[in-house]
Amino acid sequence: MLSNLIKKKLISENPIIIIVGSKVTVGIPPRGMLDYASAKGLLKFYADILQVEFKKMKLYFLTPDMFESPLLSNLPKYFIEKNTTNNLYKNKIVKKIVSIFNYKIKNN
């Protein structure tokens, strides 16, 4: 699909792609996160393949820790506390990701 977009000149031959993964792909994931860990692991694998296939592409795969979001509302509080550092970053990590996006886009 990416190669088709390049051929049709809908995107640059040297695209910059930023993918937000998860720390769950680093090391052994915690119990109870099978679906989430599998999805993020496949996303990481896909990013690795993209880097091999498209040499001119700049790809950044970010792996943030958990942060406050509606997605955590179904998880027990003890699970979140056990599996995060500093008891969540309270959107500090989101601001950091946005600043990284801005920097990468402006500076190629």
C-alpha cells in the first residue's frame, strides 16, 4: 500500500512516519494484556518491515509508558499502579510525544 501511494505521488519518496507503540513491546508484558500486547507487538514488527523495505523513509517508533486516557478506564487501579512508573505521567508523556512530533517534522 505504501509503495502504491509513492508510485501515485500521493506521498513523498522520503516519507517521515511516526508510530506510537507501547512499552509493552519492550521486555515481557504484564499478565492480562494479551490482546493489547499482541496488537502493539505486530505494530512494532510492521514498523521493522517498513524500515527494511523503504530505505529512504525515516521511521520513528515511540514506546511511551501508560498515561491517563479513557482507554485505562476498564483496567483495575492496582493493575495500572503495578505496571506504570511514577503512577502515570498525567498527560506529561502526551506533551512530550507532541513535542517530539513537532521537532521531527520541522527538522526532518
